[in-house]
Amino acid sequence: MQLRKVNIEKVLFLDIETVPEVYEFKELDEKTAELYTLKTKYFQKDGLTAEDVYDRAGVYAEFGKIVCISCGIVQDKPEGKTIRLKSFASDDEAELLKDFANLLNQHYNSPYHMLCGHNAKEFDFPFIGRRMLIHGIDLPGALDIAGKKPWEINHLDTMELWKFGDYKHYTSLSLLCHIFKVPTPKDDISGADVARVYYEENDLDRIVTYCQKDVIALIQLFLRMRNESLVEVDDIVE
């Protein structure tokens, strides 16, 4: 696939924010605590316990949950490109996922549509799919990849695009934004702050703002990778 030939208006750019299902390790029931201990055994070094590494819980679909999915689309008009944003955020993860599934089923359910994220093939897409299955939600076609051939899966990943086939290479969205001179999205909180902001401050709106900034950065990075100009701030709307 040649990047410049992708119809950008058919791409749904997205990012998710996740938190542990419960805030503290001591809130886990006995069996879940035991399984988390086994899951994180590799990280329990130098005297660390499962409780010490519980800050990782939010990155595991078995122990975390999604609190926000932010999406962006690009409209390519004769007068220039615009970015439109939409977010799904809720304390009720099942409701959030059902709403997002409806979006995919209604508007991104053809062979011509694509999903795009940063490190999304390793994190965002599998996490969303796993949590949908946990809640008994039918997978939308865009995420139901079982049995599909690689070329039938319409997923784009800016980190994978940057790898150029180098499977060992990890590069953060922030670093790519820096080298491509895309305005950095990290000017308020970081991923490490999301659980605290969610559970201690109960500030879901702040998390949505943070997530949307990542989507904007993702789109701008994608444009730069196509050697196209950035979208002006005034042309970004919710």
C-alpha cells in the first residue's frame, strides 16, 4: 500500500485512554489478585511485588478498562483540509463500547474504510476488541480480524509505518511529533496521570481533552508522513 494513495477521508484516526478496573491492588478479589500476580511475574524484580507494579494494570485488557475513545476524521476540501473530532467517554465502559461499535458499523464498515492509530496494532485495536468481547458486544467488521488475510485487515499504524520493517524499533508519538515538527500533544497530563485523574479527581473531561490532543497529533503526523502540510488550528473542530 502506498501511503499517498490512501483516501484520507476514508480513515478513522483514533486513540484510547485506559485505567485499571479498580484503582488499588487491595481492591482486587483474591482470585484476580492471584492472576494479576502471575501476569506480571516478569516485572516483579529486585523485591518488587504485584502490588508494587499495579500501575501497569491499565495496559492489560484483562485488568483494565477503557474510559475514553477519541476519533478524528479529515475532510479534504478544495479550500483546504479540516479535522473533525468526536469522543466516546463514560464511566460505563459497556455503554462507551456499544456507542463506538455503532459508529464503526454504520460508517466504517466497507473494504474502503480504514482505522489508524499509533502503536494501535499492538495496543488500541486489540484492547478495544478484547473489552468488547468481555462485555458481550459483537465485534464490528473493522475489528473482527479472525481468519482474515493480512491484506484484508484495513488497519494503519504510524509506528509501524516508521519502522520500515524493523520489528525491534519502538518510537513514541511524542518523539515522532518532535522530529516532524508537529505540535506536541503532551502539554497537560501524561499517560501515567490518567488513572489518578480518573479515580482521584473524577475529571473525565480532562482525559478527553488529553486524548483528543493525541488524535490531532496522530493525524498531523500522518499528513507529514505523506509530505503534506499540517491542518491549521482554526480548521480543527469538534
